[in-house]
Amino acid sequence: MAKKQSERLPQPTPGQPHRAGDTERIGTSKVTYLAPLPLPTGLSPVDFSQTIGEMNDVYLDYGAGPPTVFGWQLAIGLPLFGIFFCLVIAPLLLIAIMDWEFFQLFLGMAIWGGGGIALIIWVTMRSSHRNLLRATPIRFHRQRREVCFIVKERRLGREVDEAVIVPWESLMAWAVEGCGATQYGTTRQYGLGIGYAHPETGKWLKTEGLTAGMALSLGEWEVLRAYMEYELNSLDEVQDPLGLRAPGDPPHQGVHTIRNARRKLHEGLRQNPSFWRYLYVPLWYFIHAITLWTLPGYLAEREHRIIQQRRPQLKLANVEEWSKPLPKAQWAKPSTELVKLSAEVRRIRQRDPLRPIEEIVAEAYRRQGVVA
């Protein structure tokens, strides 16, 4: 997994039976279980963290998304803006008292400060790149309604990859809302976890990562659930809310992302001109000039190609065979229990859309007479 990890998030007990809608208090944190029996939460599917690496008609890879243009814009823009501030903005603000010695001070700050920021960002980007190279995604095969984990096993003194295939409806998933206290005040963390107990060894297979909020944790889970239930068929629906991917563009970000952003900027200005839009246009060009225009797009594309060539993909022979499409007659069907409960959850949510998901699911279970 390339997702950002956190040891502070509480760990659910793998051996304890759970179902969608169950909640558990672990210390000051709350765990909301979303599966087994993956029922709809009613939230929009959104991959804000860019964790989906590939999606097609057969399978989805989760946990190893492509590099983003924004990351490279940040890496280039921060040190260059620091240099620009020291050499241009600060002297203009202090022009009344500025002399050559004073300017030399700002010149040194620009060189050392900009260089220091660039070094820190370079180390961070290299670490992120190595994590992406090592990341092995979890593959969701919706025609089989199964999920493939790749785990490391030691055999004859060396480490080998082993594929563990688990049923989709038996997969455990949970969203965490953590609360803690520091000397600076109360902190909150949100995360999404996915796990399963190995059917032979009982080993706890799991992956988890932080999100920016509870709604985004549920939205990320909804991407997986909606895809497996044929309610979602395109990455554009969950990764491109701003419409920065034109027809024919590759699924990853790149130079086309910046060009499409520029096109939409001018389209919006022509269709809905306003003072704030006219004010935003020069700011947009300034930001992209500081980040060296389309260079972040080229770098994101280059990094994506390197990762695709070097990452340890799911190339195991049995996984390659498992990943192939099936004739439609052989597609696995959802269980009757899941179909009935999903329909009941939707009916209850339609009547009371603001009700918490755990209460909706509990009522759906009662109405359908399902016991844990």
C-alpha cells in the first residue's frame, strides 16, 4: 500500500464478528464497520486521496494511485516562490530603506532558504516515490466478486509473494474517527481500513490509511462498493470532479491536466464573466509561471512511466489468470441477503437522508429479520 499510514488509529479485532453498521468504541475513538455485507452508505463515491491506480471493466487496483500534478507543482513552486519573495516582493515592500547591503541579506536568504526548502521537498518526494514503487495494490475483481491480497511469505529462507483470494462479501472494512489530546489541544484523525483473516493461517491481512474527514473515508469505501456492484464504471467519476480529463486523455495526470485546466479557466470566463474571475485569471497564470508552467505535468507523466515499469505488479501467474475476464454467464451474483438489505437501506435513507448510517443499517437488519 502507498497510503499514508498511522499507528495512532485503533485496530479492530480480526476474530470478532462484525457486520456493516456495527460501531465500536476503542478508547476515545469510534470505529464504524462498513463490511462484511457491504451495504450502501448513501454518500457519493470520491477518490480524493487518489488511491485508485487502475480501473477497467474487470478489476480495480486499490492502494497504489498514480503521482499527481499538484504534488510536483508544490515541490517546484514552494522553493521558487521563496526565492521570488526574497528577491522581488520583500525589496519592493522595503524599497524606502533598501540598500545594497540590505539586498545582499535577502539574496543570501533566497539562496539558502530556497535551497533548504528544495532539499527537504526533494527528500520527501524521493521517499514518496520509493513508497509508490514498493506498493502492491489490492485487486478487486467484480466479475468474480473476489478480492486479491498479495502478502509476503518466507519460504526456504527467502521472501516470496503469495496471492490470497477472499470473497468480496466477506471482506471486513471500517472507518475510524480518532480523537486524541496533545499539549497544543485536541486532534482528530480519520481513516479507512480494509482487512481479512487468512483462511488457512488466520493471519490478519489489512491495509489502512488516513483521510481528511469521515465523509471522505466513507466516500473512498463507496468507490470500491459501487464498482463491485456495477454502479461505477469510470475513474473520471471519482477522481476528476473538476473535469480536467478530456475524452481520449490517459487516466493518469500529466501535461493534459494543466492544459485542460487552462481551457476550463477561459471557458468559465467567457460563459460567466465576473470581477472575481477576472481577478483569478492573472493569479492562476502567476502560480503556473512560478511552477514552470507544464513542467509538473511532464514530471508526473515521467514518474508514472517509471513506476509502471519498475513496480512489483500483480504478475504472479495465478493472479494473471485470475484477473482475466469471464464470460457473462459465469459472472458471480450478489447474495440474496445483500440484495434485500441494500434495497432496504436505500428505502430508509430516501425517507430520512440525514439519519446516521449505523442507525439506518440496524433498522434494515431488523426489518429483514437478519441476525448477526
